Amino acid sequence: MRAPNRRSGGRLLVDQLRVHGTTHAWCVPGESYLAVLDALHDADIALTVCRQEGGAAMMAEAHGKLTGAPGICLVTRGPGATNASPGLHVARQDSTPLILFIGQVRRDTREREGFQELDYRQTFGSLAKWVTEIDDTARIPELVSRAFHIATNGRPGPVVVALPEDVLSDTSEAPDARPYAVAEPAPSAADLIAVENLLREARRPLLVAGGSRWTTDAVDDLVRLSETLALPVATSFRRQTLFPVSHPNFAGELGVACEPSLARFAREADLLLLVGGRLAEMPSQGWTLLDIPSPRQKLVHVHPGAEELGRVYRADVAINTSPGAFLAPLAHGASRDVSYLDPVEGWGERTRERHAERCRWSAVPAPSGDEPRGGGGVDLAQVVAEVARCSPPQTLIANGAGNYATWVHRFYPFERLGTQLAPTSGSMGYGVPAAIAAARLDPSRPVVAFAGDGCFLMNGQEFATAVQYALPVIVIVADNGMYGTIRMHQERHYPGRVSGTELRNPDFAAYAAAFGGYGERVETTADFAPAFARARASGKPAILHCLLDPDAITVGGSLRAIRERATNGD
């Protein structure tokens, strides 16, 4: 522990970030935490200055997803804090460690509704795992340490720490805390025996990998266990990098626009091993895969947050541990002795058949000129296929929310852990800041973001951040002139009555050029490949503005067909 020395609260805070291993922070500056900005001037922490607090918080969340360490976001009080709330919500639903530090009014002016004053405990109480306000400069090491521990332990999530301006300018001789550590409860021998017994009895098992707290070793152990037992593995919604999609035991993704045969496969399973995730509304297909609270399938639920076990589903075996701590002994133990599985027949054949169906589902349709489903515009399936064809394995793919993302999830072959950034919370505006965060953390890594036209402009101003830090991300804007997902639902429920979903868009290629990046307008499928090559060769942040057929609202479906079915009462 460091010998005591008198430091300002701002310096004390930054020193705690360094103690806990922080290398990057994301911010929009504010006068409420000038003492922290001053301390960062001399610290070996890379500070990324963003253009809006929502983008900064999403960058910090992406940082947490990629590293497992808390993403650090710094914003000012009042509107700065509320602007950051979408990033908090993503971190909450995606189980991502994040710490949001907020400047606050001086202690002697609180509860007068001073300039930009908010009660952060009330404002963020339902979004964060913990919300606190530091009242004493001497307690900064204690409470920052607690923030790191809460954000990372159990089910990871966001923590909010409010910093009164005078607390940051006051001084203290408080010593530094020790670096935080993540507690790792281990499964008991009885837990593992119970799982093995259920596997012995199963005839139609399925393992579903989801959630956070995954490591490369955990994924390797999952692959090892799957290969040993010929066990089919599906991934949860937007967790596709938890199992290589080319592996013959990969069953598919339980997400939005889920393959119907995979949903049937899960419903017909007699044993589900849910490892790391919650099987929430999207992956459970609207809570239909398992009966609530008692599933008809035998259920093993492995989750690092004890509060999630039994919250929705009553598991036959509930194990409070991380995916890696569960899989390591099971995978390596099973690889030595699988005699208890000898009587089980058909696992391998069933797994191979499931993978073959997945391959048929994810096969990119043959090009059909530049008129997908009879209209004009760019075929998004071919765009995704081209990006996959010429991208090295370490390429990171980011996206926000919208129907356009279903093409990405269905046709892009994710093979490695940490190559996907996508919000399970369904937050629009996520892809661009997430891509920028990935490139900032590793500028040598190719990064491609997909965004719908509505999705892009929710945080498109962060393209300026990419230019400022010379981050050569490529943003593919899928422009169909509408909020497509909402329009799809609108046509299903109110056919032909378009209201509130049309968009008139700018020239996104000119937008890129105005910021100092590279931009091209892509009007046909044949134009995309050379445009993508030129964007990459430019070495600049780039936007490829792809004009889509507005009628092509889903993979293989159209607005016209949805409207006709709704009109006819089908």
C-alpha cells in the first residue's frame, strides 16, 4: 500500500483508476469535474474525448465487453448524466462492467435544485447495480474500489459514482486501495456429478451459451466438451462469438429472426444446459422455449449472479459460477472418461443434422443482379458476404439495432471470441461508438460497423471522434429511408397506414467527407466490393452509403407481402 500523501480528490480518483488497471477512459468534458481532467493530464490513461455522452457511455460499454474490465466513462452533471443513460441501459441488459463517474454540484448547494443538479440515486437506481455519491474526499479510494468490485463480480453491470465538485478540489492523505479482484466461486463435486447424471439420461441435449464473463479458455473448454460428447451448442442472442460457427457441432443462434428449425430443436430437447446467460425474451423467443417457472425440459442453469438463478426458470441443477469455472472441470474430466455416455445413441447424428440445417440457413443466396425481390438497390446479403470474404479473422463487426442487423447475424461467419459488438438490449445508435471503441483499444485491428439509416444518425456525430483519433473504421450505412423495424410492425398491425416511420436522409458519403473521412455512395450490389476496397485503402474513417430496396424489409421477406397478409387477415 502506498505511503499516505496529500492529494486533491481529482488526483486521488485518477490514481485509483490507475491502481485498478485502467488504461482508457471515455468522456465528454464538464466544468463539474475539472479537477479530474487536470489529474488525467499527467496520467498514463488514454482519454478519448467524445461528442455526446450517449456515445461516450456506449464506447465505455464496448470496452467492458471486449476486456472484461470496467469501461470508464466521465460525464458532467444533469444533462450530461442523462445523456449517458442509454449506455447504462446497454450495460445493464448486456451484463457488462461499466463505471460512470458524474460531476455533481457542491455539497453545500445540494437539495436546492441548483444548476444541473440531480439526485443520481433516484435517477439511475433501476439502471445500475449500485449508485453512490462520494461525500468525503478521504473515502474516494474505498468507494472507487467498491465500484470496481460491484461492476465485475457476480453478474457484471454498470455502477454510477457521483462526484461533488468540492470533493474533487478538497485534499486528503488517504492511501490508495489495493487492485480489485473478481471472486470466482467454483462448482462443487456434487454439482458436476448431477450434471453428468443428467447427461447420462439425456437423449436430446442442447447447450446454450450466453451472457458475459467468458474468456478464451472458457470457449476452448466449451469446444472441447462439445467435441468429446458430440454435444450441440447454440449461442444466445448476439453472443455468436462464444462458439465458432463453422464447427460441426454449432447449432445456431437463438436470436431475433431465429431459424424456425432451431427453435423446434430447443423445444424438443430433453435437457438444456444454459451456461452464462439468462435466456431472456429475445433468445427464448418471447418466453416460449421453456415453460415458466418449471420447464418441461430438464434444465441446468449456470450463471455468475446468484440472483438470476430461479428468477424466471426453476432449474433442476442451478450452479452459481462463471462459464469458465463450470466448463473447465467438466470438459477435462469428461475427456478422460466418457464411458457413462456409451449407451446413448444418436447424439452425433442429431448434432450433425442440426449443423447441416444451420449451414443451409446461413448460406448466402446466389446474387440476383441488382434487384433483390424485384426491386432496385443493394442486396445486403451480398454486402455481408463480401465483407466476410475479404476480412481477416480478427476483424471486429459492430452493429446497433434494426432489421438490417438480421443480415449480419445470419450471414457473417463469426469464429473468434471478441469479434462481435452488438447490444442484446436492442439499443439503436450502438454500432458506431462501439466500433470506435474497438479501434481505439487496438488501432491495428480491422473494424467494420453496420448501421441502418435511423440507427446511424442516433450517434453518427461520433464519426468525428474516429477522425480526431485517426481510427480507420468502416461504417456501412444501410439506407432504406425508414425506421424499418417499426415500419414492419406497423404494416403487420395497421397495414397501409404509414405514420411516423419515414425518413429523409442526407448524403452520408458527403457527411463522411465533411468530417474529414472517406465516403462513397453505393447504389448497386456490383458497386459495393470495389467501394469497400477503396474505403479500406484510404486509411481513413469511412462511410459507405448503401441504398437498399425499401420493400426488402427482412431476409427473404417484403413489406408488400406483410401488408397483404395483414390486409387479408392471415
